[in-house]
Amino acid sequence: MNNEEKIKTLIKEANSLNLSSLIPSLEKVLQENAFVVQSFYDTKPKLDIGEAYQETLLIKIIFTSRSILELSKGIEFGILNRKERPLIIDRSSLYILTRSVIESFLTLEYLYFNNLSREEQIFRYNLWRISGFMARQDFGKTKNKKFLSKMEKEKAAINELKKTIKTSPYYSKLKQQQLWKLDKYGLPRIMSWSELLKQSILKTDLFEKVYKLYSNYAHSEFIAMIQLNEGKMSKADSFNAETTVTTLNNIRVINCVSIISFINKYEFAKDKYMEIDESSRYVIEFWNKFGIEE
């Protein structure tokens, strides 16, 4: 099969709205993504400040994608005193989890998969880290001595990190509102999710509208409730199947883009990637190209 025929086959599969063929295709991509991420363990590379969290975010993408995959197969659901146990697709949870996958990839780009100077990357990482430590300070009182000790250490780390951040040349570029937020709650990102998405290598036309849709479900907006009322939850329902296929296609694209972004940054990851068979690499590279801006 030549490249043109391969492309036609992949496009036909994507447009077929066939869950039964898409599920094993996505499952294979997830296995290949996990195989490449395994290179962190195999090579034990020397990483710079904060870079170990790349692995954590990549694993989060894989695990969350796997949960989406399992939900798409349908859940047997029964009601008390009824014999029927129909298969349902929890579309709302699918959307919320897909939003999480998108945001995990955007975080990887924001912190690591970019062309910024290492100094600016570290500045962003320190802001992200402070925000996490500050959020844990709000967990309230506990009698767990181990957790209390951890919170005390993180409280000290917050103060030290704030001092470090103020010495960075990028600190002066923060707006007044951002400075207030940093001091009060922490500032995990200097841009909103929507801004990050627009600046991302992810194709805006492909992801901007669906991200807004997924966010509506995460926040339980009225429009999301309307849409839930309009569709049935049954796996047999054509609308439910169609929207699930769209979601799985988005997940496949993001996993393929994350693989290519990772191997483009690290030679040890590229070496691992080249162990995957050629036909699988072709599929990954096709969906990566399909999902990014030219």
C-alpha cells in the first residue's frame, strides 16, 4: 500500500463513525505512547530543574486517555428492581476527561515543549510549583503528622521560591493583577487555557470549539445540561456513538502529537520510538500532522 492509499484509509476510518474499529486503533496508539515514555526509565537521563514532571504529565495523558477508552466501550447500568442492564456511554465524563487530556498537553507545551530560553522555562515552572504548594496550604487542619510536616516544608519553599522569582527578569513583565494573584493564591500560568490553546501547535480549528464544549460540561453550564437532555445515553444511540467517535479521534490526535513532541526534544525518546514498527510510526506521524498547525 503506497502513502496515498494509506492516507485515504486513515481518513476513511476517521469518518466512518465506527466505534468498533476506532477503539483498537486508539488502544494501540496508547500502548505505543507508553512504550516511548518508558525510555525515561530505560535510559535514566540527566534532567534539569523540574523536567521530571514531563514524564508525569505524559503518563497522565496516557492514563486519562485509557479511562476515556474504557468509558467509550459502554458501561452496563442497571436500576433497582429492573432486569434490564443496558450499555450506556457517559458522555459527560468523556468530555470532562478529554478536557483534562488537552490541558495536560498544553501544560507540557507551556513548560517544556517550546523554544523559550531555559531561564524563562524555569520561571514558568517556579510559578506553577508555587501555585501547587499554596493550594495544598488551604487543605485545612489535620492530625496527620507526616502531612503537617510536608505542609510546613512547602510553606518554607513558597517563601524561598517567591524570592527566587522576584530576581528573574521575567518577573517585571507580570501585570498588576497577576502579581496580586501570585501573592494571594499562586499563579500557575501567565496565560489562560484559551490563550494557551491559540498559541499551541494544536490546530485551532480542530480543538478550540470542542475545548469550549468540554469546559461547559466540566462547569455544569446550562448549555451542557440542555445537550445532555437532547441526547440519549445508550451506546446504541447514533448521536451518542457519533460524539464518542469525535472524542476518541481527538484523544488519538493528542496522543500522537505528544509522542512526536517528546521525541523531537529527546534523542533517547526518538531511539525508543524507532523500535516501533514502521506502519505504526506512519499512523502516529499522520495523526500528528493532521492535528497541528502547519
